[in-house]
Amino acid sequence: QVQLVESGGGLVQPGGSLRLSCAASRITGSIAIMGWYRQAPGKQRDLVASITPDGGTNYADSVKGRFTISRDNAKSTVYLQMNNLKPEDTAVYYCKTTGIRSNAWGQGTQVTVSS
């Protein structure tokens, strides 16, 4: 069973930046898509960004131009650089992987944008 460990969340002022990391371990198959989702209180969990093994990316419209997803395949790690954060970005951010014997969710990391 793949395990995902997220880090990098916290409290930041509007306009600030954070970088999330998600490292996968116990991989017995292969990871295809790596992605980040977020869920605000009372709302559904939505895709923020995803990335393919060869670097193809997809972003939610609300974060285009502000967030950048990247991955290090050698380290089985995906990153989310978040710039110009807004209060509406406040949510629990979850890492997700899909692939052969590699479907898993992380435990979530809280991101709070507030002055």
C-alpha cells in the first residue's frame, strides 16, 4: 500500500507564498498521475493541479498563474508552489497518486490564508 506524507502547510498572509511537498513510499507498482486537491469547510474536494510522469500539467482555473505543480520522479515526490495566496485558498490540501498499485490519498495539510 502506497503511503503519502505531506508537508509545508501553515498560516500565511494574503499575497504570501507556501510550498507543499508530498513524498510517496512503499511503492510496489508505478505512479502515473500525481495531484493536489483541496477541501474547504462545507465544500467538496476539488482538483487543484495534476502532473503526468513526463511533466504534463493541468490546473484549476482559480489557481492558474499563481500555483505551480512539479514532481521529482527519482524521489517519488510532488510539489505545489503557491504564490499570491488569497483567503479563498484556505483549505485542507490533499496529495493523490494514481497508477499501478499506487492509488492513494495523503492525510492532508492545512493551508490558512489570513491577515
